[in-house]
Amino acid sequence: MSSSTGGAGSATEQSAPDAVPKSPRRLGDVVFSGASLGSGILILITLLGVALFLVVEALPVLTAAPDAITGGAGFFAYVWPLVLGTLMASAIALLVATPIAVGIALFVSHYAPPKLGNAIGFVIDLLAAVPSVVFGMWGLQVFAPALGDLYQWLEDYMSWLPFFTEASNTGRTLMTASLVLAVMILPIITSVSREVFLQTPKLHEEAALALGATKWEMIQTAVLPFGKPGVIGGTMLGLGRALGETMAVTIILSPGLFTLNLIGSGNATIPSEIALNFPEASGLRLSELIAAGLVLFVITLAVNLFARWIVDKRSEFSGAN
């Protein structure tokens, strides 16, 4: 009886799988893991340092008397028109650039022959390498005069809207700056959207076509839903570029009081206000500009957090689903 029991126990011990020893960590894995962790921590420390610098330097403005601030009505009355100008310019640029960028990305990834698509993609990517000061000079010398007739037409036939009440003869308007910004953010949105569309699972595309869908219907049902988080991410990257753009907007705009009129003189953005006044600023005026930079920092951070929330909300859609 005991012998049979012992035999069963030995058989069980023999059938049990051997414990797999842990493989030693390679030096390359340790170095890469440490470098990745250190880079992430360094980014957080840098971001925190920038935020602390802006807050500390902006404190004199937040505690100063309202009549000591530019405009004589307090800091928020000073910065609010700049915030509106920044948001309006960025929103117009985004509305113009996003549909064009998505259309170009779809054409390059699903319609154009490979050689033509690569050539178009190369040209679009080259736009991202053009310095912003070049875009600003082009907008001032070429784009703004060319839009004069359009602005006059908008004044003649659309002046019942508050956005087109009085056209500027120079073309140095918020609309011109917004359109130049649209050209500047176009390569960012196009590149991200193109890469996401190219990653669409081929099985999804072939399944849609096999069920009788046309190419456009296949794009609507397979490509666009899969690429939507990527398009949103690229759009938010473009919006971040538009919000912080300085030189192009500074060169084009003719600064003035805030107005809803997009084709007239006036309006300013936070970056252009800082660029125009920072070299000669001192004392409380310098703190005003740094405080305006803090407001722009908060807006940009909020936009990026909102974009991350949207992308995470869409993350349940996967190519494996």
C-alpha cells in the first residue's frame, strides 16, 4: 500500500514541470530602462521649473494695483483681449488646415500612385522645415496684398456680419495671420494623419470592399474610424503650434485694440504681444508679459490634456477588434 503511494508521489514529482530560472537582465536593458525613466523625470522637472518660474515672476502683477497695469483696468482686462485674439487666430487656422490636411493624407495613403504619393508627402514635410520668419515675410509681402480684393468683397457683401465690417488696405489683419498659421500647421496634421491611415488593418479594408463597399465607403467605415484618434492627436499638435507661434504673427499683424472684425486692423495675440514688447520691458511691465506667458502656458496645457482625454476615450477602438 505504501509502495503504491510512494510510486504515485514520485510519478507526480516527475511529471511536474521544472521551474524556469529567471534570465539575468542584460546591461543594455538596464541602461535603456534607466535612460527612459530619467528622460521622463527630466521632462517633468523641466515642466515644473518653467511653471514655477512663470508663477513667481507673475506674482507682482497679480498683487499690483489695477491702475498700475497697462490699460489701467487690471491684469485680466489687459490680457483678456490677447487671449481672445490668440484663440480666434488658432481656431481659424485649425478650421482651415484640418480638412485640407486630412484630404491630402487620404489622397497620399489610398488614392495616389506610390511614386506620386511619396513625392507629395515629401513636399508637405518640407513645409515643416521652413522657418516661421520666412512664412511671416511671405504673408506680409505676398499673401496680404493678394487678399485685399477678397477682403473688400467681404466688406461689400458680408458687412452685416461683425467679422467683416471694415477691410484693411494693407491686408495686415487677423484673417491673414490665421491663414498663414493654417499653412504652417498643415504639414504637422498631414504627416500624423497619413501615418495613421497607412496603419489601418488591411483585413478591415478588404472586408469592406468584399461586402460591396466603394472605395470611399471603405474609407468611411474602416479607415476614418481607425485613424480618428491619430487625426485628433495631430490636430492638437497643430493647435499647439498655432497657439505659440510668434514671429509670423508678429510680422503680419498690425497691433491694436481687440475687435471681432477679422479683415480690419487691430487685434493681437499673446506671443506677438510678448515679442513686440519684451526687449524693452522692465519692472512691472516685464512681469505683465511673463504673466501673459503664464496664461498661454495654462491654455496650451489645457488643450493638450483635453486632447489626451479624447484620444484615451477612443482607445478602445483597435485594429484587432
